[in-house]
Amino acid sequence: MRERILGTLTIGQAPRPDVAPIIEAHLPPGVRCIHRGVLDGMARGEIDTRYKPQGGEPELVTRLQDGSVVLLSRARMQDGLRQALSSLEAEGCDIILILCTGSFEHLETHRAWPIEPDRIIPGMVAGLVQRRQLGIIVPIASQIGSEAGKWGALARQPIFAAASPYTDTPEALAVAAKDLQARGAEAVLLDCIGFTERHRSAIAPVGLPVILSNAAAAKALSELLAH
């Protein structure tokens, strides 16, 4: 049987030691992983020149290898993603998982299957919560508006709070979850690839179901690789 190769592509720098273990935990045996980042090898000045948001552009957030956090232009990040997708496909990847829950356009490949969490998670979550009220925690407040359009599959409009997996404490995340609960949330979605099981555990005492975006994407992805 030919070796199956999964590529993971972060909008930041690879590897992602916070996220990679969550992905790999759900992979069947015999799958090799190649981890890449759009910002690999770039210094902060080059990153800012290429991708720093300008004039109210929709923003994405990620963490660099040195632990610092950077804001990126979603629109200009698309070109970087396309180039990195082509590179991973050339390395033989069968499936390429985008490690970002932001919305992108026209991320196409010739042979490999690109998997975008934002095309999986909204429909999956809509089926899980049905007519219950979903609360969504995003990493930066500006995404409450810029990413709201992808939740049309939900029966009810979601309610939002902002807390960063990179710069805020677990206690701050729990406060955000309690705020959502006070406003009627019956389940919470952590809508950033940077949220981990540590963050889910921080919210657990609130008493609401917590959906972790990267774990949900990894579980769905495992179905494509289970053969």
C-alpha cells in the first residue's frame, strides 16, 4: 500500500507544538505528516511588509516560533496559502489541512485534497446544536464581524465573545464563556486553531459543552484517511 501523506499548513510558522499533537492523535496508523507554515523562515519585518493588515482589513492572528503573536491580513494571506499549498502538493501530500479557521477563497490544488476547517465546522456544529443557542469565542474582537458570515448554517444567530489562546489566561477564557452563558449560550465553540485541550479544560467548570475547532476538524479528516 502506498504511504499516505498528510500536510498541515499553518498561516504562521511550523511546526505548531500546540496543535500538531491534537491532529496526530486522530490519525490512523501509517500516515506521515509534513508540517509547513506560510511564514516559515521570515523575520518579523518581512512578515509585516507582506501581511500586516492595513485600513481595517479583516484580520487573522497566529503565533510565531519565538512565541510572539502577529496579526495578518486575511486577503493577502491567501496568496501565501496558495503558494504553500503548491509546495506541499509537490512534496507528495495526499491531503493538506489548513490550520486556520478563517474564511478563504479559491484555495485549489491539482491532485491533493485541501481541507479548510471553516468549510467543515459550521455545518458540523449546526447539526450538533440544532436550534440551541451557540456561543462562539474568537481570538480577536475584529473577527466577530469579519468572520460572522460563515455561520449561516446555524438555525439561530450565534452570540460572540473574544479571548485569545495566545495572550489571554485560561481564567480570561472562562470569563468569556460565563459571559456567553449569561447571554443564553447552551454550547461554546472555540473558533481558533490555537485553542487546545487546556483551554477546553479551563471552560469545563462553566458546565456547557465545549467544541474544539482543531479536534473537530481532525476527527472529520481521519475519515478520509481511514482506508
